[in-house]
Amino acid sequence: MEQPIGARTLGGETQSAKIELFDVAPRAFNNDAIPQVPQTGPHFSDILTEHKLALRHAKPEELQINLGKLCNLACHHCHVDAGPKRTEIMTWATMEKILAWAKAAKITQVDLTGGAPELNPHFREFCTALLEMGVQITSRCNITVMYEAGQETLAEWYATNKIRLVCSLPCYTEDNVDAQRGKGVFDKSIAGLQQLNALGYGLDPELPLDLVYNPVGAFLPPEQEGLEKDYREMLSQEFGIRFSQLLAITNIPINRFAHALERDGELDGYQQLLVDNFNPQTVDGLMCRTQLNLDWEGRVFDCDFNQMLNIPLGGVDEQRYLWELDVDSVANTNIATNRHCFGCTAGAGSSCGGKLT
């Protein structure tokens, strides 16, 4: 289904537009010794400066929480490097501290990730506590986890608690999905989506079921609306599957995906593709502006990608835990950036919620 997309031209007016969000550029985290970060091309902060843009936090509205790196899959594009042999798991003691901070900070939304977040033994207990606080929960489910031992009631539990699901399905064909995620994953994913549909997911407005598309190779996602139409037609015709919306997400060149690109001699070319397609109109909508990211130990980061590169919140010299942070001190503070940030601002932009423009 996929064809590589070359460097897209955004048009003179769009490229030259100045979005006066802030007065100065943010602090760049310029540690070129980080092996997982692309080493070629301009720094992201330099390009922001050229466009008279900066990147700073607004008051946090959402926490994105990595509950651990344990996963039943080991996908080729995974920037978390998650897999069945990972042992990093958030403890209940850490969850209790997060719950207390979130309540005091009046956080209204939480985005739970992994690995497979459901494989954390305290997952359901943590969700229940969040729901009792009135927090809206998004869970990033790989679908196949529903067939793991001990997860037999997971789909029904999700539906009962009306948790929004964001499920990875990088293509609607078996070959592409299994090539990226492992043999047999496509069939399990289809069966899982059919089970979720039977419970009302993707049909009932209170049970949103979003699908995530990631390119298999070193190119940008196609236009999201057109791709969503293709997904709807194919999944409905072939399998009777319904879903709420499609989120097209650009792969960020770090960790496992970066290693694959480097192995194939495509890392520098892919990074240049991202730089060439920088879109200044995406900056205001970047998820790092209104969201704080937490790792499995409760340490706080500007975004999920910075977490995986161990770049501290704001690029400061020391790591901080969420419960050490005053929520009122976050707004207008700088967001640490590096070359990987071009992945979120290329073309139509990309975030955990899909395109930005």
C-alpha cells in the first residue's frame, strides 16, 4: 500500500510565514554525543530561530505516562526499544505519588503508554484511581496484548470503563503489518478490532477507537484524510471493521528505528527529508507544549522522545521527579530540543494525536 514520499514542497507563502509565538528560541540540548540522535544537518533550535519561533510549555493539561518497557511485541519502528525481555516496570508506590500530584495539579487527561501498558500488574488499579478523580484516560493498546495470558477480560474491562483506545495498525495489509511488527500480528490485530467493535468501540461515541499508521520505511506519512478513507474502505469491506479516526504519525529517527536506518544507509537521507519539510505552522500544536511526559520511574521529560534519549525536562543538568515539580512553575519554561524534533514538524506535522495542520 505504501509508496515513498519525497521531500514535499510546502509553498513559498507557508514556508516564509512567521508565527510570532514567542520572542526567543528555546534552549537546545546540544549533546551530540548521544548516539541515538541524528548527527547531521542543522539543530532544531537554529531553524526555529530563523523563523522567529520558540518552543515553551503552556500550563500542563495532560500527563503522558510510560508504565514500563515490557511488551509482547518488538516492533521495528519502536522508539522505546520495548520488548518481551524488558524488565522496567512502574511500581505502585510510584503510581501513588503520581496520583497525588495529578490531583493537586488538577490534571484532566492522562495518556498511558509502554511497552504494552496493560502488562504492568497495577495497570487496572491505576486506571481505576484516575477515573475516580475524574481524569479522562487514553490507553495506547497494541491490540494483540488482548490475547496474552491474564488479559482475557481486557476488552470488556476497557468498554465498561469507557477508556479511549489508540491502537497501532501500521497498514491494512498483512504483509506490511507483519513486516513491521512480527509474524501473525495482523491476524491477531484484526480479530482484536472485531472484538472491540462487538463491544461498541468505534461505533459508540463514548467508546472511541482510533488507529495509528506509521510508515514502514524512510518516508513521511501520506495525507491523513485520504489514508483514513482507504483504511475505512478496506477494513470495512474485508473485515467489517469500524473505527473512529486514523492518526498518521511520522517515525522519529531515534533508537531502534534509527539503528535500522543506519544499517540500511538511510539515516542521513531521512533526517534531511525531515529538515527539508519543516513546517513552521506545526509548532504551536506540538504535544510537548501542553503535556508532560513521565518515565516508569516517575521522572519528568518534555516529551516521550526526549525521555527515550534521557534528555531532562528543559535540558537542565539534573533529572527531576514529577512530585518534585511545582505545576505552576512549568508554564513559559523552555522545552529541550535536538535534531530528532524535526520528525514532529515535517509536512503536516506529527504528534501522538496525528497530524497538526
